[in-house]
Amino acid sequence: MAMTYKILGQKSPAATTDYNLYTVSGSKQTIINCITVANRDANSATYRISVRPDGATLTTDHYIAYNVQIDSNQSTALNLGITLDTNDVITVQSSSGLLTFNAYGVEIDV
């Protein structure tokens, strides 16, 4: 089983727009070690992060962070250890459009 440590996704989505930060591609499994959120705005903002199994339509059951406040010009690192299977999706959203999301982890060939 080959394992690749990598940046899995980086994005600054438009305000209040769901964006798929990372989708597990075919014949892989993934461990998300860390997601960082950086607020580039002089004002506080909120963010959402969800994990959707097998690309399911987003519902309230999928959120791991919902309208979490992040202060101006601050960043946070979420050390999560989330395990994902093929076609699972990490989706993010910000209230301001001035948040940057990064996901780091390991892809495993299966």
C-alpha cells in the first residue's frame, strides 16, 4: 500500500458558497491530518466544514464545524485525523469570502 503525504486542497471560496475542498479519488483512502483556516480580513468571520460520505448531498448531519467564529487576521489549525473512503468529500464555506482553507494529509492506494 503506497502512501503519499501531501497538500490535499487549498481554496478561498466566495462568501456563503459551498466549495469542495477535497474529494477522495478512485481507489484511494485518505487521512486528513489537519485543516487550517486563515482569516485575511480586518473583520471577524465565520466558517463551516462538512464531511460528506460518498459524495452525499449536504445535510446538517455532515457538519464538523458550523458558523465557527474566527477573529480578524487570525488563523486556526484543526488537528482532526478524519478517515475518508473513495468519493468522500470535505466541503467548506466562509461568511466573508476572505478565509483561506488548507487541508493536509495522507492518500493511501487501495
